[in-house]
Amino acid sequence: MKLTKAEFILLSMTAIWGLTFPVIKNAVANVPPFAFLTMRFFLATIVLLFFVKPKFNGKNIKWGIIIGFFLFAGMACQTIGLMFTKASRSGFITGFLVFLVPVFDFFIFKKKPSVFAIIGVFFAISGLYLLSSPEGGGFNIGDLLTLLSAVFFAFQVIFIEHSTTKYHEDTVVFFQIFSTFVFSGITSFAIEKWNFVVNGQLVIAIIITGVFATSLALLMQGKFQKETTTVRAGIIYSIEPVFALIFSFLLLGEKLPEKGLIGGFLVFLGMLVSNFKIKRQA
């Protein structure tokens, strides 16, 4: 039941993603969302060129652009949603992809998850529900956009596994990020005004999200997600709300309720249960 090296790297990457929730929420308070995404993914594209050697092959590029579309759509909905909802709440709703991944994986690629994997997913969903601990306000537009982002991210997770096991992973990862930069830039210049002030807080946010949470994290995702199952990867990614809650408390002062602690335990329990296997008799 120990994490493999690949799964530990995915967990570390998930911690960085959890940090981005309060960081992005602070950033989009003063910067248009698509402008922020454009700068983030431009920096990520430049950094990635130092680590990968993309091959300009049609199928490799095609899958990179396809995944990039889902990444762009997910990031756009999540970033705009953070303008209207709490960072910790956004972390929970984004984590709903844990449920969506095995469902979409089954219908698209006919992959049937194990019994323990299904049980683990439901433990994670229960934990994520408790982690949200919403206190009034109902289901707002920010929550709806974040839920939609979870749908796009679920497709991204599935297609990453499908493409990186068949095609040149460096090329797929590079064009995923580059196409997200292009989609963001086109959208930003079409509907937004670049009249904001670039300050130290914005620069730090772009570095954290562009370098660590985008180029390096997605590169690791492309290299190591294929060394585990889609469901187990989804369970690991479900820890993201735990980190989002912790960092939101530290950076934004959002309180960590008792239900959040119980929810975190259930999420970790989901990870353990998903590792169980039925031993077959010889």
C-alpha cells in the first residue's frame, strides 16, 4: 500500500496545484483572468523548451492541441470561478474530477475499474464533500464554473494517459501548454483590456503557476501518470483540496473546519482502499 516513486511525484505535484488556488484568487483580483492565463502559459512554454525536445509530428501535435483545449477550458472556468467563490471551496469542487475520471474512462475507453478502486473513489467523494463545508450562500456562479472546469480536467487526465502511452510524451506536453497559451492569448486580446499594473505579487503568482504548477508539474504528469492507473491517479489528485484548504488558511485566513479534518482523513482512506487488490487463488 506504499506510494510508488511515480505516485509520490504526482502527490508532490498535487501539493503545488493546491497552492495555486489562493495564489490565483489574489492575482485575478487585479488582473483579467485570460490575461493572467496568457502570461502564465507563455512563461510555462518558454521554461518547458529547456526541458523537452518536441518532435513536429502530426499525431503528436494533434493530441497536444486536443489536451491543450481541455486544459485551457478547465483553467478558464476555474480561474474565472475563483473570482466569485472561495479558494478552499473551489478546491473541493475541482476535486470532483475524481468521480468523473472513472466514469468518463469507462464510457470512452471501456476501462472497468476494480471494486476497491470504486470504493476508494466514493471514500474520496465523501471526504471532498466534508472538506467543502459550505457556510451559506448557496451554489453560486463561481461554483458552477468550477464544476464545469472539473469536467474539462477529467477529460484532460484521461487523454493524457491515452496519448502519452502511444505518442511522444514531450511533444504532447509541450503542445498542450503552448496551445493553452495561444487559446488564452486570443481570448484575452479579443475581450479584455491590458491596462493593469504589474507588481511583485503578480510576478510571484505568474512564476509559481507558470513554472512550478504548469510546465514542471505537467511535464511530471506526462512522464509519471502512465506508471499508475487512471483511478489511482485520480485519487491522488483528490488530495488537491486538502492542500488548497491548508494554503487558503495560511495565505487568505480561510478557516479549516472540523469537517475538513474528517474529510481529509476520508480522502487519504480512499487512497489506501484504491491500492487493495484481490488475490486470486492458483
